[in-house]
Amino acid sequence: MKTLPGVSILNYGVGNLGSICNMFRKLAVPVAVATTPAEVDAAQRLILPGVGAFDHGMQALMARGLVDPIRAAADRGTPLLGICLGMQLLAESSAEGQMSGLGLVSGRCERFIATAEHPIRVPHMGWNTVSLNRADPLFPHDGREWRFYFTHSYHLLGDSADVVGRCVHGVEFTAAIARKNVMGVQFHPEKSHRFGMELLRHFGALPC
């Protein structure tokens, strides 16, 4: 089977791929769009983007026959990065819907809740700082401040061992995860200027 060079971005009808592709082009990283199971199988590095509702995302993956190929790619060690809804789809389930997720990381997604103690706006939208709690290839742990652009109403409650970065919006929540070759970020690196570009540069350089 022919291997696609660089990074393959999964197109399953959910989310805007153009901004992510443009980021990789600026980085001079070869980028392709994967729409079929065969293209997922051929990917060197795979990105699962996404915006919108959890069940809609899973239904779109299932309709295109992509669920098993994504799981197989993760099992054979292909670097896989979920972005925003894509990160949530990596989990087992979500309070937003009834369907099971990909189950590549433990946990369930829950909605932000505004309370008298934390009168937050939902969705969480805008720039916020991510605090790293361990070293990871996507985030050089050198003491700098990392800021990213968020837009989401749900956040992952999962295995603390998978958490790479945390953020605060009323409550502390998981902003980035990694379990071996399976990674996820709740924010949008493609909307996060130099911070997002650096993260995608590191992803594009991961060994595969």
C-alpha cells in the first residue's frame, strides 16, 4: 500500500479543513486530505478535526466507514491528533449524545455548567492559557506560557494519566491529552497563530 507523506487530515464532513491545511503548507509539511478507509490506512500521521455535536460526528464517521480504520491506525502506532470535537470523539462517550465514541482514551465529555460560584459563559470561547503538567512531544516543557483559542461547551473528564495540559474556565478542565500515539487538544491550533503553528510543526515531525 502506498503511504501518504506528511500529515493526512480526515475529511468526514464535520469541520473546516482549509485552515489546518494552510498551517501545514506554511510549515512546508506535506499535507493530504483523507476521505476513505484506504487513505486512513495509508496515513503516516492522522488528524481528526471536528466542530459541532458528538453524535453527529460519530454518525458521520460511521456513514463513511471510518471508525474501524481510525481505531486500526491508532493500534498500529500511527500518530493521531484529535482537535476540538475530534478530541472528544476519541473518548468513550459524551453527555451531549447517546452514541459511543471511538474509545481510544478513557473518559466521558461533560458540559460546562454556570453556577453562582462560577458564573461562566457557555460556550467557552476565546483565548486562554494552557498549563502543562508533564513533558510531551507536542509541547516543549520549557516554562513558557502557551495560549490557544477555544470554542466549546463540553470538556473531557478522563484518566488523569492521559492529561498533558489543563485550562480554567470556571473550573479546571482538560485541554490536551496524550496516550502513546493518540493525542487530543480541546482548542483550535489552526486559529491560535504562532502557538498553534508550533504545535502543528511538532506533530508534523513526529516519527511514524
